[in-house]
Amino acid sequence: MKTLQCLGLAAILLLAACQNKNETTSTQVNTFPITEVLVKDTILSHEYVADVHAHRNIEVRARVKGYLDYIFTDEGKAVKAGQLLFKINDEEYKAKYNEARASVNSATAETHAAELEVDRIKMLVDKGVVSDTELRIARSKVEMAQAKLLEAKSTLEQAKINLQHTEIRAPFDGTIDRIPFKIGSLIDEGHLLTTLFDTKNIYAYFKVSEQDYLEYVKSHPDDRNSNEVVFILADGSEHQTPGYIETMESEFDTSTGTIAFRANFSNPSGLIKHGATGKVKLFNKIENALLVPQKATFELQDKTCVFMVDANNKAVLKSFVPKTRIDHYYLVESGLKPGDKIIYEGIQGVRDGMRIKPLSVPGDSLLAKTKNSLPQKVS
């Protein structure tokens, strides 16, 4: 009997101990790191697909007809301004030039002879030997000879130009594109011989929405140094030399609601080719931007939420509208305000209305941890 009493007493004591332990557990308050919604001047970037063009590009066409005698360059080769590229057979044009020069010499001699005849007849008129009519006729012959000389000189000049056009030279430094003809081909006037590109600078054309346009214009004064942009190559790497927004169209495309920008990039190495693919990264300054660590957020019923901490250190579920994500942070559009305290880590173990023990983590220290992954403060 005593044994049964002892066992009963032990059971009661054990049950009481368990109840005390559960009560202690249920009243335990866990510690969670909290931080505040940051207010920072931020640079927000957008990427746009770009259409790349050489700074200068022209079609090199034949100005005269003839057989292609020489090709002095090759596809993809760099050439200098004035460098000889093609030579069209010039025998016919040399003959025409020599013929025109002979005509000029002949017309010059005729003009000189007519002028001498005028002088002779004038002397005879002064002596009364011949009438004034003879003098007028002689002067008319001078005018005819002068007109013939002028025509001969014009023909000579055209023959000279045609002869010069048998040599096709580069108008500027650049790179040769495809050459469709071979030596010996019969070239007609206007035939395309090649295309020449100058890619020391390149133009990148891209289109932005009206909203992005307004953001850009409001955050950038009319200053080239503040219009800096970055070109992203097809492999995702950034071009080594930043560019700048040079100009934009004067009106929106009504069918797309966009407006075209033109950026200018230095390309001394020639890495970016005419017609290349890539993107332009455009930067907009956002003053007093509200930033929330992405780590502190979660999705609930298609809403982005955080746990705020109220004055009684209780977790309060709060949704907000993010404008965009900047690496490890969300840029807040609405729903939160500066100084709001939010739980930074361990949100998986938090319930709405749960009391916590806050451990303050300065927002600037979180920014420092992310190093260069966050937008820098605009000075």
C-alpha cells in the first residue's frame, strides 16, 4: 500500500514539473534582429535592347564604267583615309582626257587668232580701209572662239574627273565590309563595290517607355557628364568605356508608346561592330528612395510582405508595393514609410501578433555587407 502511495505521489510531482516546463516554454520570448526602412539617394538602372550602328558608314560605289583591274584591300581590313581601294581600267578615260586637252589647245589657238584678227581689222577701220561691219563680224568670231574654248575646258574637266574616278579611295579611316566583285569584273556606274565602316565611335539606338523617359529627364540636367550610360555586350560583360546620351527623338511612337534615344560610345579597339547586339544600361537618380532588405520580405497571397515591430515589440504582418528590385533590396513604391521597424532575419519562425525581443541592426551596416551590390549614394 505504501508503495502505491509513493508511486502516485511521484506521478503527481512529475505532472506538475511538466506543466511548469510547458508554461515556461509558452512564455519564452525569442530574439530577432530588426532594422529600419532605409532612406537613401539611389541610382536606379534599366536595361534596353539596342540597335548598334557605326559612327560613320558609307556605300562605296563606282562613279564610272569599266573593267575592275585591281583590288588593293580585303574584306575586314582596316584602311586609312585616301588609301587606294580599287582601280578601274583607265585606258579609255586617258584617251578621252588627251582628246579633251587637245581640243582645249586647239580652241585656245583659235581664240588667240580671232583676237589678233580683231586687232588687225580695227587698224584698217581706223584708216578707213574697211567698214565697221567687218569689225563687228571679227568680234563675233572672237566670242564664238571663246565659247568653243569654254566648252572644251568643261569637257577637259569632266574627262579629268572621270579619269580620277577610275581610282576609288577611302574617304575616311575605317574597316572594309564585303567585296562582291572580283578582278576582271565589268563594273557599271553606281555598282556597289563595298561598304566602309568607321567604328572608333558607335551609336546605340534604343527605345524607352514614356514613364522611363520622364524619370530620366527629371533626374538628369542638360549635362553630358550626368548622362553616362553603359553598353552591355552580347556575352553579358560591360564595354570598357562608358558612353553618354547624345540625343533623343522629338516625338513618341504612337504605335508603341516609346521614344528613341541615341547613345554615343567610344570604341577605340573596334570590339563593337556595326550591327552588333547588346543592351544599354540607363541610370536614373532616385532621391530619398525607401529601401527594404529582400531577406526581410516574403510572398503571401500574391503580395509582398514584411513583419513590422510595433511599440509593444509585437510582430505585425504588413504588405507593401515594391517598385523594383535592386540586387538585395526592394525599392518601395508604397505601403511603408521611413523609420518603420521590420524583422530582418528568421521570419520563418514569426507569426502575426507574436511578441519578440528585438535586436537592432543598423541599416548602414547591412548596406556595408552587400559591398558593391547595392546602388551607391549620389553625391
